[in-house]
Amino acid sequence: MTGDPTRIDGDDSASSEPTPDGGYEAETGTEAAIATGLAAESGRWYRQLFVVAETEYRLAIRSRWAIALTAIFAAFALGLTTFSGSAVSPQGFERVVASLAVLAVYLVPLVAFAFSYDAVVGREESGWLQTLFALPVSRSWVVLGTLLGRATVLASATIVGFGVAGGFLLLEYGLAGFDAYVGFLLGTVGLGLAVLAIGVLLSTIAREKTHALGIALLAWAWFVLVHDLLGLGLVAAFGLSETAVSAMVVANPTAVFRALVLGALGAGGEAGFAAVIASSGLSTGVLVAALLAWIVVPTALATIAVRRRRL
């Protein structure tokens, strides 16, 4: 590895300074570097990917991220389900799911950005990313492994957290209409993974954690608040065609999520941009493809951007 411009002199750069996680991040990062180096010698990319993903997962468990995410989703979902359920009859099961979908539009992107904004730039500041990049391992696999590990944590927390509320709904209403909740749960996981991929991309581009956090907050405000207001204003002012409205919907992962969930429930909304989304006429297949694109495209861009990142 002599002559590698990305190499950092001294093998203790990832473990000489304590981290906010009590030094565990640097220690685990050094272990990951060693394991990844052994995987690199084998020439098997999937082993490299697995080692980095496992490291991210262990860090999330150790730093209580997994528990915190699950608790946040469960607390909000149970609270909303309790208050909504007390005011509706069993035939109003779908209205409870619609209320949870509205909650998820605001909560899930915020949590996903908070969990991903430091995925790359944070690891660089802690020191162990330089160690990984100094190994004969593609930077793309490092970023993909980081995303895969965090995606596993976020998806698990989403399923368990919102699944607890789903269990109470199942006990109260039975199986009738429970397929709507399953659809909501899958859509919520897709929304979380899409925003997580965007957050990792922002973390790859940003030079400091504070910059990444600021950009992530602006991105959350755009996707959750500004885009809807702007879209509603454009529709009201110019009477956009159905094609233009459809383009506006697929340009925002939260709008795609609402179109999937609320459209399936037949509860697009009576006013505001929700009504605009309901009238877009996009099929379920197109919406699912759009949500998958919001996961794949930012991930691909992140793997390209990390190759040009200077440490």
C-alpha cells in the first residue's frame, strides 16, 4: 500500500483519541479496518460490504440508536392510535392508518436525516474512515456498507416501533382492513430508506458535520413543508396539467409515500396538496418505482461522490 495518497501515516489514527461514544467507535472502526483488510485480500467484495455493514450495525446498537429509534416510533404511533381509536368505530380502521401516515410524513424523514447526516463526514472526523480508505478496498463498498448497516437498523426500528401500534389495532379491530396497515408499514420503511439514502449522500458531500446537519434540516423542511406549499401555489395559480402534477409528486419522496398510502385507502384528502396528490392519477406500480428510485439514485450518487472526496 506504499504510495497510496489516501493513506494516513500511523496506524493509531483511528484509536488515539476518544470519541463521544466512549472510544467504542474508534475501537470498532479499527477492528473493521482489520477485518475489511482481510476481506480485501480475499478479493471478495461482498465480504468487505458485510464487514462495514456489520460495524455500522454494532455502532448503532452500542450507541443506543436502535433503541431510541424504536422507542420514538412506538411512542408516537401508540399515542396517535390511542387517541384516534377512541373516537372512531371499528369501521374507521382506515382512518387510523391515514392519521398514522400523516404522522409518518413528518416524523420518519426527520428521524432518518438525524440518523444519517454524519454517516460519512462523522466517521471521517472520528478518524477511522481514513484507515478504511487506506486499505485496498473500493470506497464505494465502504459507503454502501455504511448505508446497508444503518438501513438495517432504521428498517427494523420502523417495523418494530410502528408494528407495536399495529398489534393493538389488530386486537381492537381484527383482521378486517389490516392489509391497509401492512401497506402503510411497507411504505413507511420505503420512505425511511429513501431519506436515509439522501442523508448519506449529503454526508458524503459535506465537509463538516455541522454543514451536513444544516443541509439535512433544510432538506427536511423542503420535502415536508416547502414542496407542498409551492406545489399547491403552482396548481392554484396556473392550473397545471395532470402530467405536471404527477411530476411534482414523484419529485418528492414524501409525496410519493402519501400517494401510495392515502391513495390505497381512498383518503387522499379534501383540501390542500393532499387533494392534488390524490388527483395525480399515478398507478401503484409507478409510485413504488419512484420510491425505489429515491433509494437507488442517491445511493449511486453517494458512491460516485465519495471517490472524489479528499481526506
